[in-house]
Amino acid sequence: MKNFLMICASVIVAESLLAINTPKKKSTDTSRPNIIFIMADDLFMEDIAPYGSTQVHTPNITRLAREGVCLDNMFNMVPVCSPTRQSILTGLGPVRSGAYPNHTMIYDGIKTLPVYLKQLGYRTALIGKKHYAPESAYPFDFLGGREHDNGEGRDIDLSKAKAYIKKSAGKPFFLMFTSNQPHEPWTRGNQQAYNPDKIKLKPNMVDTKLTRKRMANYFAEISYLDSLVGVCLDMVERSGQKENTIIMFATEQGNSFPFSKWTLYDQGLHSGFIVKWPGKVQPNTRNKAMLAYIDITPTLIDIAGGDPGKINTGSKDGLGKTGFDGQSFKKVLTDGVAHARDYVFAEHTTRGIIQGSDAYASRSARSTKFLYIHNLNYQGEFSNTITHSQMFKQWLEKDPLRSSFYEKRPQEELYNVIQDPYNLNNLANDVQYSSIKKELQEKLKDFMIQQGDKGIQTEMEALSRQPKGKEQ
């Protein structure tokens, strides 16, 4: 552990941040707090300490959780990176916004979070991974970063974020730090920090030597990410604006192991979300309200003094309405309200993903207790970069029954997420649960109508939603 801490310390020094002494200045506008939004990349929520991990060293994320609230039931709407970011920044479902396959773009005319916040008097900036399009629709001050971490050189220069905070003194700011970690290739951090032989795998995984090695590298990169979170927390401490700065942390979607990212299982969509808001959020608390990523933009508008209920998003839904799909959860934060939604919904399309199936459309509806998945192209076969990997070939050899389910799934799936959190026991054909399945089927149908989602037709049109010439 001593060696591990030395590595983390060297990372922070390399970012040239702790050596910068910023004069303490107080914000002159306490009615509109500063907001820092930190987003991980391909991080499963249970792989950090605030959400139950006893294996991964994440002291800074733990520190943030002690000083804020953990929202235990935040859900993504699509389990890949680009649609995730754009659903957050538009407050719209991925099909309605047009950003539903990966490496995607929103429809012309749709407004985004930086537009709304600038209208409310905020400076807005992003440092790190963009992964949205068209760039003109997202008028952030871009502070640098890259779309994919190749493991070489400096991935991010957070000293630019610190300078931006200093320059913003006296005017509220929104600063988004979108990390590339712990997205593959898993080369950051101390690669010797975790012993593969001692790692405990999730019950939905197949235990192989290569799986353990890759998991150890993934854990090391989570700890590297945690060190960058620590840098951000220290920046705020030194800025003189700590008491008027909200810090949010999101895990994004699941990791890039089977049955996680690229799937609608809880490990692909259930997300960790932590909020620190001095004087407003009760420290070291948890809230079980069911929330969705599309709720984030309406909430930030509400916090910034706007009225999200009066906004025309620039997009009409399938019912002709122009408002957000999301809703503000400000009262969940400030008043501890423990209910917001009864259902959350999600979609995934493989069309256009790297080494993906030509078309394997999936849609889901989830209540607090049950998850229903409809695989529209179930007669086909699911494929992606994972199914082409050496690790997955080992999975197929060791446990062909479990592994083949990743590639070939039934038309319908139903899981009791309380009794079966890793979605191992499909109840879809159990007559005991027929009324529950029917309820979720109807809710999903209504949601697809509201989104303008035509199922397989929408899947087949996915390539039109990817900018021409962009890496697929």
C-alpha cells in the first residue's frame, strides 16, 4: 500500500496542481452556486467504496461521499459512452434526441446544458472527453483533453481547470471534468497494486486467469481516477469558493466486461452518483429515490435559478411536447425527498458499434423491484469487441452455458433485482410473474411512443445518427 500511495502522489505532482497556490477569493454570488461535475468512463458503481467495494482503494471518492449524499438509484438510459453524455447534457431520451447509437449526434436545433446555463449567467467549461456532436451544439469553453486514452503521456492537464476556477471568481461557473478512466486500455495507475489471485469476481462472471488479470488492471485505473478526484477536491478547497461550490460525481455506465456495458442489465445501467452541496445537502447520507441521467440537466437549471418546466428543448416528443424528458431532483438533494420516479427506461442498439452485430435492438423498463428487457432482434446474435476477445473465448470454454447467453438471448427477460441483483434468473416465462411482466411491457410501450421509438425501424436507421467520417 505504501508503494501504491507513492504512485498516486506522483500522479498528482505530475498534474502540476498541488504546487499551485491560489489566493483565496470568495464568490460574490452565493445565490447561484458553482458546479463541478466529475464523470468517470466505464466504471461500474459497485467498484468504488461508497457503493460497497472492499477491494478497490478509492479514498477521495469516499471522502466526497462522507461530505455529501449518495444517490443509490440513479440510472443511465443507454449503456455506451456518447449517448450517455448527450442524454445528460440535453435532458432528453436518446431516441428522442437522435443520439442513440454510439459515436452519435443530436438532431439540429436541440439545446444543451451549456446553452441553458450561459443564459442564466454561468461560465461553462469542459475538460477531458467530449464524445458529443455536433460540437457547435455544445458551446463549452474547452480546456483540453482527448476522446480516448491510449495510455501514453499525460491524459489530462487539470491545472487548466484550476486556472479556470481562479479566473471565474465573482461569476458562477459550471466545470465538467470528463475523465477517460477507467475506460480501457487499463494502463494507468499502479499495475502491481492489486493481486489478481485475490480478487473476488462478481457472480455473473466466469473465473479465468485472464479475467482476473484484466480486473486487476481495471482496479488500478479506478484508483488512478480516484487520485484525480482528489485533485479536484483539493482545487476547490484552495479556491476560497468551497462553501459555494457543488461537486457531483457520476460513474457513467458499467465496465467493459460481459453483462455490463453494452447491456441493459443493472450492471450496465445502474449508476453511482454522489453530490456534495455545502449547507444544502446533509453530509454522509444516502437517498433511494429512483432517478435517471436525463434528470440532471433540469436539476442543474433549477439549481442555477431557472425554471426547467418552462423550457422548449428544441425537440418535440412523440406526443408533440417540447419539454424535457427529465425532471428536477433538487428537492431530493435539499429536502431529502425519497421518491421521484416509479420507472426508468433504457435502450441499446448495436448498429454502428465497434465489431457489433448488424442489428441487435434491446429496450427495457425497470421498477424499484423488477427489470424487464425486450430483445427485439433476439433471433440474431449479439456481438461486440468483448465477444471477439481472447478473454471471452476462455469464458466460452470454461462455462459455455453462461457465456453463450451473452451472445444469444431470449425475446424477453424479467428479473427480480432485489433478490437477484446480478440478473441471473430469468422469470419471463414464469406465470407467477405474468402480471408484473405485462405491467412493464405496457410502460415500455408507452415510453417508446413518447420517444418516437419505432423499435427495429429505429435500430436500422441508427447509422444515419453517426457523423460521417467519424471513427466507429
